[in-house]
Amino acid sequence: MLIDTSKHRTFKAFIEYYVKQYSAGQIANQLCDVMDGLSTPTHAGAAQWTIDAVRNMAEDRAFWKQDCVQVLSDIRSAALSYFERQRVDPSDDVLFDIVQAVVLDIAVKPRDEK
């Protein structure tokens, strides 16, 4: 997931590009690898909570039209809010893994824009 190639793209275009590059099976395997690599139950809980939160955001048509970099930042912020409530200070690597898990979850289960 390269931020530089995502600048000035909508989040929808970013996900569509990703889906064209990899099969659903490859994306699912990547998602499993990321989730399995999270080192603590708190990290896994944060990832699942963030995935669920973004699924709710994805119900809004405007979500898909937002700038990709902004959406990635919003996903990171959502994960941080989970950790703040748990009184945990996550590393940048953990936050990156959670953002990656969210993107992979969306890519493996494409949603219709409403």
C-alpha cells in the first residue's frame, strides 16, 4: 500500500486498483497473515473494531469519493481511538497493520455504493 501512488485518488479507485491486481484468494490470504501477525489480543481487538467501524462508514456513498490518503488517515485515527479507550500506546507498525487489515477486508468483500 503505497501512499504516494494513492494521492489524489478516491478511496473507491484505490480499492478497485487493488482488487484488479490480486485475486480474492490472495487478498484473503494477506488479510489472514496480517491478522495472525498482530501480537496481542488487544491489537487483534483493535483491528476487528476498526474493521467494523469502517464497514459502517462505507455505507455512506461519500466515503467512497473521499481522497484515499484522507480515508487511510481516518482509519488510523479510528484505531487510535480504540487504543486510547484501552489505555494502550500502539506502535506505528501496529497502526499500519490495522490500516492494512481494514483495506484488505474492504478489498476482499467489495461493497456496493449506495
